[in-house]
Amino acid sequence: MSSILKAKAEAQKLIKRYKELQTEAKATDTAEEAARRATEAEKLVSQISALQLAITKISAKDRTATTTITNEKHDAEKSAFARIRRLEESQKKTRIQIEQLNHAKAEITRLRRQAKKSVVNVAQERRTNDEKLQQELARLIKKKEAEHLAVKQELDAISKQSKKEADLLKVQRDTARALMKKHEQDKEQSLALHSHRRKKGLWIGLSIGTIFSLVLSAMLFLLLSPQKKATVAIPNSVSKTAVKAQETVNAIVNEKPKVVQKAKSLGTFRDKLKDGGKGPLMVKLPGGTFKMGSKSSLPYHDERPQHKVTLESFSIQKYEITFEEYDMFAEATGNSKPRDEGWGRGKRPVINITWREAMKYTEWLSSQTGRKYNLPSEREWEYAAAAGSKTTYWWGYELDNNQANCGICGSQWDGKQTAPVGSFSPNAFGIYDVIGNVKEWTISCYRYTYRGAPATGNHWKGGNCEERMVRSGSFGDYQKSDLRTTKRHKFDSSTSMDTLGFRVVRVE
């Protein structure tokens, strides 16, 4: 209990006692007793006053204390409020930091996932590129092995042929020596017989056997010397059989391969484009029959069996598609332009083109002209390239100097880069660059041989269409066998190289 409450309680007791004394004074009449009670009452009044003063002081003190406590409490509350505010602000900052940390954590997680995904994509892309590279290397290795096998077979065939010719030459020389020896013996006998008959006044000419020996000797001499274009003079007394034999020998000795080119095109034309320009320059070819492929005596197994093919009339491009023509298509359709390897664009044949990109060009050309354009089939390409010739190259059996652009053709571009289209002579159909410059895509799917090929039709459908046939040689080919008009290549349709382009045909 507090002091003021105790004081108040004590004062209440004194007041009660004072009232009791007053009551008792009314009941008692003696003066002494009244004086005593008055004195006691005064004391009580004094005590009560003192207690009231004490109570007042205590109250004042309590009020002061209460005020102090209240102030202190207010200050404490104020301090607590300030602290709470500080704590709230700190909590707010902490919350913001936590949110920032959570955001950073989420961003780091996202970046990690993205980095992981990127690493996976890079690894996958690298694996894909490695697989493509391995496939390309496998194709190249297979191609080189096939080329090596073909060259080896060709060398073996040449070696066998040379051996046969050497054996034949040896036999011919031995026979010639024997005949010359016999001729000398017959001559001695003839001289002896002539001398004997002169004595008798008779003259007999040389015997038919001796003359025939001379004819055989002369023929063998010509066979051993094929570089001399000469005939052998035989006496009139020799029989008709010997004359015919001489003529046959002379024809064999002096014979040279003749290039017969009776082929002739039906003219040239250009189709108009919807955009206002003109399409490629085309050559219209007549229909006809030709022998496709190589003879069984040659070591080119994928070009056999040689067979007759009858084609209907069609038109083929006079030149290979140029950068100028392809760039016009790329700009009109938004397709990417292929690299020119720094050799220049314009009239040079377009390179670094896949089969699918070449097909897109033919589709665009068809939509622009309203006519059906396509890549040539193997049949159409070989028919157009040979142009009626039956020789290794359309001009003959040997790679004449500066007739084409290849690794060994004698041109200024040999083995270095493409040449502008039309830089060399055309074939009998008036078509350029069917030998060298760039290899050319065809629409034909891959088949290992011509076995089962139909005798008619411009396009033999079917085969392995994941790989497409490519014809002609290129500026980078150094083997004569790679430049023949019958030479075949196969490439995956996604292949693009700086030695590979195309030309188009129009279906009539």
C-alpha cells in the first residue's frame, strides 16, 4: 500500500475519534471532562491537519512522480515507437535486400539453366557438325577409294594391254627376222637358178613365193612402224589377195579416230520473267537416240552396261547458272546469296549451292515464266554434253590444250578458280562448259549402275534420293578420267562446294 493511502486511512481514524469525542462531550456535563476532551480534540485536529498536509505533500509528490512516470512512459513509448520504426525500416530494407537476393538467385538459376542449355546446344551442334564432317569425310574417302580403284583397274588394263602388245611385237620381230632370213635364202636360190637358166638362154622371173615373202616382210615392217603413213609398192605380178592384204594393212596403220558430230540444235531462246527481266539462255535440242555409259572393256563399273536411250525433245541451258542469275533470284525471294570465294560474281558460274537450293531456283524460274523448269536428268545431261560424239570428250580422245578449265587443261584458271562462263569453245549443240569449270547437279537419284535402265524416257525415276547424281568435272580435277562426258558422281543433297554448280532444262 502506498504512503498516501496509509495517511488517508490514519486521518479517517482521527476524524472518527474526533467525532466520538464530540458525542461523548454532549453526554457528559463536567467541565474537566469537557476540557480534557477539547484538548484531545485539538490534538486530533492538529494531527488531522498534519496528516492532511502530509497527504497534500504526498499527493503532490505522487502527482510529480506520476507526471515523471507518465513522461518517462511517454518517452519510453516514443523511444519504443522510434525503435519500432527503425526496426520496420530495417525490416523493410532487409525485405528489399531479400527480394533482391531472391531475384539475383532466380537470375543466377536462369543463367545457369541457360548456360547449361547453351552448353548442351553447343555440344549437340558440335556433335552434329562432327557427324556431318565424319559423313563428308567418309564420302570423300569412299569416293577417293573408288577413284583409286578405278585408276588401279585402268592401270592394270593398260599394263595388260601393254604386255600383250609387247608380246605381239616380239612375235612380230621374230617372224620378221625369220622371213628376212628366208628371203635371203630364197634370193640366193633365185640367183643360182637365174644363173643356171641364163646359161641355157632362158629367163624366169622371181617365184611367186619369193614375192609373197617380200609382201609379208613389208607389211610387218609397216606394223612395226605405225607412225609412218606410207603404202607398200607391190609388183603387178602379185595376186589380188596380196593387194587386198596390203590395202588392209595400210588402212590399219594410217587410221585415226574420227570425231563425227552431226548433232545440231534447233535454236536458242530466253523466256520473259514476270518481274520484267529475262530467263537463262536456252538451247532447244531435237529428240534422238544415243548410247549412254561406257563400254564393258573400260574399268568404269558404275557406267555400265552401255545402253541405247531414246529421248524426246527438250531445252537445256547454254551456260551454267551464273552468280548474276542466281543473285537476282535470291534478292527477289529473300534467300541468302552463296559465297564466291573472292573470285568474283557476275558471269562466273554460281558455286557453294546445295541440291535443294538449286531446286528452289528452278521452282522460282517456273513461277516467273509460266513454263516448267527443272534440273536435267543424267540422261538429258549426257545426251546434251556428248552432242552426237562417241569419243572420250566431245572434241576427241585427248584433252587438247585450253579446251576447258580443269587441273590439267592448260587454261589460266587451271586448279585455281572458276572461269567466266563461255570462256571456251562450245560443243556441236552450242553448249558451253560441259567439260570442267564446275560439276553440275542433276535431278536423278543415285543408282550404282545402269542395270535395268529403260530404253525410253527423259528421266529414269527412282533410286536412292538421299543422294543425287552430279555430272561433269571441275577446275579442281586433275585426272583425265574425271572429265569424261560419261563420268558420274554422287553427293548428299545438302552438299555445297566451290567446285559444284548447276544448269537448268525446260520441259517441252
